[in-house]
Amino acid sequence: MALPKVAVPTYSINLPSDGSIIEFRPFLVKEEKILLLGIKQAAEMEDLTLAQSHLIKTFKAILKECILTKGYDLEEAPVFDLEYIFINIRAKSVGEIVEPTYTCSCGTPVEVQVNLTEIEVTQPKDKKMTVDLGGGVGIKMKYPKADIMEKLVYSTEEVDKIFSILIHCIDYIFDSETTFKASEYEESELITFLEELPKDAFQNIQDFFEDMPHTEYTAEADCPEGKETFTIRQLSDFFV
Ligand SMILES: [Zn+2]
């Protein structure tokens, strides 16, 4: 006779990017094993980009199983949406409180308490998705997707990584007459386009990334030398 199955509850949240509702279930024992192994492996990696990429790959594998909404495309989703879903799945699966170690400005490692359900995705007011480059030329941007973090591993130079993110976030380039879809151009052509921009135009692109929506949590760390406010932004910092 087949053994009985234990029912798993389902939950729903609103996505930070567009408010649409996504349904998920907590992760099961087999998925927690994958998660713990992935976190452990990432912590042992010396290359930070490689570790980051490994974590994202692990998170994606779990998300794929736990997201129940049909047709939700992980590859097309902005990274901050995936981080938000992951945090909420983790909260419903293992518990709402995590205790990562924060290094205080005096150098003392302090264990801090983070309530995962209080983590928000900051939404900049009136965020514009177009960047003005001057002379009637501009770029329609899109937010970075999960797959770009994996591709980053293959370029070693820091500046290559930045350009690699940039060109993947260009939807199209436009002037007063024409739009040029980024997907119809070679990566090398897009990189040349960026390299030939005046410095202040390039700064406008960097500003777009500066105030992008991101997961954030601010609380107080109780160091023996005195209380200190800390802010966590990186998803990996919540768990490692
Ligand atoms: Zn301190």
C-alpha cells in the first residue's frame, strides 16, 4: 500500500515589480537539502562573483519547484522579484527569523536578528525606464534578469562585468527617428556604442542602476561597544 502524503499549504504574495499575485508552497525537506548544500558550497568559494552566481543558481532551482503560478517565467523575471519571492518562501518554510553575522564598524562580529517578513523591496519614486544620452538619443532600459548573474562568471575583468550587465539591460536605443532593438545587435556592437559615449551620458546610465529597486532591511546591531544601525541589501547576506 502506498504511504500517505502530507498536504503542503500554499501561500500568495504580490510581486514588487508590477503587483501581480504569485502562488507558492514552502520548500520540502529534499529542497532544503539542496539549499543548505548550495549555501555551504558558495561560502567556500573564494571568487565572490562565482559564489554569487552559485547562490542564484541554487535559489532558482528551489524557486522552480516552489512557485505554483502557471506560466511564470523565472528567466524573464527581474532579480529583485526573485529575491523577494525567495525570502518569502524561506520564511514560510523554515521560519521568519534568521540570524546572520554582521561585522560592526569596530570590527566585532555581532549576531543580528532579521525578520524575513519585514524585508521590503525599495521602490524609487517616479523611476524612469529611459535614460537620456543627449542630442535626442536615449536608451530604453530593462531591469537585470536572473540569467545575467550566471553569465557574469565567464568574464573575469571587473569592467567587463559592468558592461556585461549594462548591455543586457538595454531594451532598445532610440533617436528622434528610429528605434534600434538591442537583441538585433552583436554584444560587441553594443559595447562599442557604450564605450563611445561622453562621460556624463554614461553617468546617466549608471544612475539608472543606482536607484534600482532592491531588497533592503535596516535594524540595530547590539555590539558591546554600542548599538549600531546596519542595512542589508544583498540577498546572500541574509543567509550566509
Ligand atoms: Zn561595534
